[in-house]
Amino acid sequence: MPTSLYRLRLAFLCLLSVLAQGCRSTFTPLERGDLLRSASFNGTYSQPVTLDYWQYVPDEADADEQLPLLLFLHGAGERGDDLNKVLAWGPPKRIANPGATGIWADFPAIVIAPQCPDGRWWDINALIALLDHAERTLPVDQDRIFVTGLSMGGYATWALADRQPDRFAAIVPICGGYPHHPYVASTTLASMPIWAFHGDADDIVPLRATTEPIEAIRQAGGKPKLTVYPGVGHVSWVPAYDTPELWEWLFEQRLRPAR
């Protein structure tokens, strides 16, 4: 029987670095003199962050054992201030089930499942701050940090990986879309292990939102996995999270080889 999910709240000031570097290449001065100069700016600005979230740590974890971490991002329907809504789908639902079987009976990773406030979209800076907090306070293996999300959370999964491509061992976006032109994905995510899922009958997020970045990454030499469910609408996360091969594949991924 897995340890219960714990309700937690993260509230602090998130310090975000700002770096703007001017052009450092040579140039021809204007006739009126050397009016254009390269320059750089380094500074910080603060932003309050408050996130309620579920936290799960495996029962059998040794005190000195570092564990994989899975960040789960829900969809738009689970936003609000009732944390129980986050238990509607995905890993939190399965872990919280008293009759959990298979991998869910003793899920082998830390799970962090935050709730997005009502009327908002996922704040990537806040998610980064939450991950930083988890790494400071939990026995996280930094070579095995994974992100998965559905619908709105699928969009945030792509966006988070795009922002910090060197942080994640793998991502699993489900029926979400890449937030930029697909070409950008080919430059930032070509080497990242990705397994994306989508239903070809999805009338909320079109299939191309997933296939276009996947194809761009493949053309750049990447090897992302893609599963398209024929006749399945927006709830493609149901069969996706019930795929045993997904979890076998996910926990094989690492940022760096095991020492």
C-alpha cells in the first residue's frame, strides 16, 4: 500500500535572473560618432509564488537513496483551489486509489502534482521554482527528473522542457501542443527523450499540435516516440497512462549514465 499523498503548499518569493546582453560583434561607427555601444545588464526581480500540490514519496525509500521525480501537470478542468480536483486523472488518481495494482501499488518515484489557480495557465517560472524547492527538500536524483501533463498540462510540459532542456531526463506530453513554431523544438529538444500521445479524433487540441513538433524534431535527428490513438478524442491520457511500456521506458531514461 503506497504512502498517502500529502497536501502541501509552496509560498515564497521566486527570484528570477534577468540577463540581457548587447551585441559584441564589431561594427562601423556612424558618421556622427560612436553612438552605438554594446552593453550588458545583470539583475533580478522577485515574484510571489504560491502553489498547492500533492506530494508522494515511496514507502520503501531508504533514507540515503536518491529517487526519480515525476512532475505531473493537470489540464484546465482541474484548476482552482480544491486540491482534490487534481486527483481526477493521471498518476495522482492511480496512486491515491486504495486498490492500486501493478506499478501504482508502489510507484517507484517521487511525484509532485501542483494545482494551477483558477482562470490561469501554468506559470513556467512558478513550476521551475517548485522543482527547485523539491530538489532542496527531497532526495531527488537530478539525473532522473521527468515531466508529464495532459491538455493544458501537455502544453506546459513542452514549454517547461523548452525552457530547461538540460534539466529533464524525459518528457511525456499528452494532447498538448508545443508553444512556439515547430522549428524551435528541433533546435532545443532534438536530443531529449520524448514520448507524446494524442487521439486523432481530438476536437479540442488538434492532432497537428503534437505531430508538427514531433516531425520537426525527427528532421533534426531526434528520435521522439509518438502514439496516436485512432478514434480517440481529447481523453487520450486515459489509455496513455495505462500503457505499461510507457513507465518501463520512462524509468530507463537518464540525463547522464549511472555512475
